[in-house]
Amino acid sequence: MNSLGTPWTPGRRSLLLSAGALLCLPRPASAGAQVEEPLADAVRSALSASVANSAPPKPRFDQIDARLAYLRWLGAMSEKLKNRKSEALTRIEFLETIWYESKRAGLEPSLVLGLVQVESGFRKYAISTAGARGYMQVMPFWAKLIGDGQASRLFHMQTNLRFGCVILRHYLDREQGDMYLALGRYNGSRGKPEYPRAVFASRRQWLMPGEV
């Protein structure tokens, strides 16, 4: 019997175990997805070149102040991310890649972290109902348009973050620097406020003290 005096029948026990198992399964990503659009040959070539480069190197700084600022950022973000990624080396590698890929694309690391939080909840293998994959919920068609065609590679951390940052930069350029519209386009909901507001709100959680 359970604590209420109800007999534990085999069928009831099986039902409860099944429900518990479902609760333990990864939740599907709930964010939207990019919409496939025709790309000019020059744009496709530029985007392909942007995603084809080698993995991010360890950052090098000409000035000690810049290096110290980076290390402070890394330490602060690692502490904030601890409850989502408990393994320290995995956490640091993720943050180093976020920093490199966002800077490389001319984006704020705090904005990219906010986007990852909204899109996937920092889950590497998240899949949306539309089929978008990984941390930044990149749609598989991008692997065919500007990659090697292997959509499974979008679950690779550095590949996913690079694709996501390059795509967001592409949308930002198309929207002439309007991040609100660029985020809407990234999510497949251009012109609607819910997604940009969610990303901007999440971005605030990843700002360093004094940043706005």
C-alpha cells in the first residue's frame, strides 16, 4: 500500500514508473527556428568560409589589462553556469568557445549566452519540434547550405556555436544592425516581440557588473 492506504497493484506501479521515466527525459527545446531563404552565391560563399575555419585557439592578449578582464569574465560566467554545467573543464571549454565565436562574429558574449539559454537551456543535444539542433538550435538546412551537409555535426559544441553566431551575424547585417529584428529572424518570428524580449531579458543575467 502507499501512504494513503491505496493498494500498489502491478498496473498502478507500472503506470507510476512510466510517468517517472517521462519526467526524467530531456525536455524538447521550445524555441522557434530559422526559416530557409534563398542566398546569393556571394553570401553563401562568405558564410561557408566563416563556418569552415579551424577550432578556436586559446585567446592571446597584447595587454595585461585585456587578459585580466577576460579571466574575470571567465570566472564570473563559470560561477553563474555552475548549476547548469557541473563539470568545471566542460564549463570552461564551453565559455571559452562562446567568447571566441561571439567576438569573432562581432556579437556580445552576454547576448549569445542569453540566446543559448532561451533556445536550448544550455542543453547540448536539444532538439526542437521543428528539428533545430544543439545549443543555438540551428536548423539542419544550414548544414547543406553553408556546411558539409552533415546535420549530425550540429551537435558538436564548437560547430553549433559557430553556425549560430555566423547565422545571427548574417541576420543582423540583413536587418542593418537592428538586433530586435535579427533575433526575430533567427527565431522565425520576425516582427513579434516575445522572442527578442526573452533573449534580451536572459542577456541581463550574463552581464558583468557595470555592463548595461
